[in-house]
Amino acid sequence: MEEKNTRQQKVAREIQRCFAEIIRGKGMAMFDGAMLTVSGVRVSPDLSVAYIYISIFPSEKAPKVMDILKENSRALRGELGNRMGRQLRIIPEISFYVDGSLDYVAHIEELLKK
């Protein structure tokens, strides 16, 4: 079990690195001027699904950015496959989630200012 967990973590880190490069290459224009950060990646035990957590700034643009990511998920997965093709036999399906930790930090800062 430990070996599988280590493999999952290694694959997740590599997906995070590659996907960050893909997003950086697309530029902010593709994402309606929002700044995106890949804040984390989790991979299912069988490596068939990658759950990609995206931090979006400004957070008001999150719904539109998530729509853009979902519309382009096949193309983004293809680019991920081009970058990771030699490392994985099957490129995982990708699903995106908003990482709300920046909003949480901002909320806590607002509370502390009061």
C-alpha cells in the first residue's frame, strides 16, 4: 500500500508541474485576465483520474474560468499527455476544482482587521 501511495504522490507532483507550465503557456488572456495557480493535484489510486485544484485571482472570475477549463479539458488533457506521455501509460482524466484557500485567508485577514 505504501508503494502505491508514493507512486500516486509522484504522479500528482509531476502532473502539477506540467499543468502549471501548460497554464503559464496559455497566458492570462485565455482565462479572461485572471491569474491561475495550480495549488494541488490528487490522483486516484488507480491513476485514472487527476483532481486538479486551481487558485484563481481575482476570485470573482472563478465561475467563468472554471467554465473555460471545463470546455477545454480535452485539449488540456492532450497537452498533458504530450508532456507526460513517456512517464505514464494512460494519461488520467482531469477534473478541476476551485481552491478557495486564498478567499479563506482574505476572509480571516478581514476579521482580524475589525
